[in-house]
Amino acid sequence: MKLFPMNFIVTNGTVGPIPDYGPNALIWVSIDGPQAIHDRIRGRGTYDRIVRNLDDYGRPFAVTTVLNRLNWPHLTELVDEWAGRGASAFYISLHTPQAGRIDELTLVGREREACIREVEKAWEGWPDLVVGSPGMFKSMLDGNLEGICPLARGILVCYDAAFNRRSPCGMMGNCRVCGLHYAHFLRAVEEGDEDALRWAQLLLGSLGKA
Ligand code: SF4
């Protein structure tokens, strides 16, 4: 299916076989921590099912992880493991609380900053695996993109699962606790950050065909 230069398919990876969407598609599998942590969050046995399904899939895939107060201290271990399993890319975002209200998994204050530093450390250790750039991390640490979010500018209209119109985006519009680091990544791209541009080219280009 060739709708865009690259189609990103996000899946929890638990249902196999994972379909082959063709050479212009890259599968992103959600993994929330090393086995014990992932299974605690997503259900017992889910981690092993993902590993089995990806082994059977046999094509390039990427990992997407949402960090929260439970799993962020295990990030290095997780990236190390999936580097060994042959992931093509690793995208990390932070937990965004429902309805914008801080919950028990939301990273705030010093803990949020420590977590972002850990993501930066992972990028420094695996610059060709972990999506990131100095500009992106600076923007993440600065925090609030309210009124300047490049992602929101690209959204014409957004509805949630109950067909309520959401503005400016589907992340419940609380930029202060938004964990979608893709917004910061786009900001770094707009500002000409070299590493962000390199990753943008990789993601839109040859990564899925590697
Ligand atoms: S909530 Fe997140 S994605 Fe939405 S406008 Fe704010 S920073 Fe952007």
C-alpha cells in the first residue's frame, strides 16, 4: 500500500501472524519495559507473544515505548535488549494522563527531568537506534509547547473515541503534562537540528527497507 513515502503501523504485537504491509511500511511495536515490567502493565505472557510474533515476522520493525513512573528506571536495560533483538529504531515518549489530570504514573518535576536525561543517555549510547537529537531533548526539558506545538499546527480536526471534538490535539490538550515527544522532535526538525533532520530522513526514507 503506497499512500505516503512511509506508512507507520503501530501494534501491540500480541496477535500473530503480524501481516506484511509491503516495502513502504514499518511496524512499530509497543513495548513498555523488560519482560516483568511489560507483563505487569500489559498482562501476563504478552511479552513472550510479542517476541514470538516478531521472530515469525522476520522483517524490519521498530519499538515504541511509553515511559512512566514504573518503567523509566529500566530504560537502558530495555534498549540494550531490543538492540540485540535487531530493532531498526526505538521511539520513546512519556505517559500522558487521561483528561490531562496528573495520575499515579505521570512523571512530574525532578523525576520527569531525570527521566528525560535517561532518554538522552540512551540516545547517546545508541544514536543510530534511539530517535532523538540535542534540540529535541532541550525542548523536552523546556517543557511546555502550549501555543507553539508543531504537531498541533498540522492537525486540521481531531475527535476522541467518543466523537468529542478535541482541540488543539488528541492528547487532551494539556501541554504541561503531554508526553508526546514527537512534538518536540518536530520542533527540533523545524529549527534545523542536524540529528533531528537525520532521523526524519531515516524515518521517511529507507529505514523500513533496511
Ligand atoms: S498536548 Fe502535546 S501534542 Fe497536543 S498541542 Fe500540547 S504539546 Fe502538542
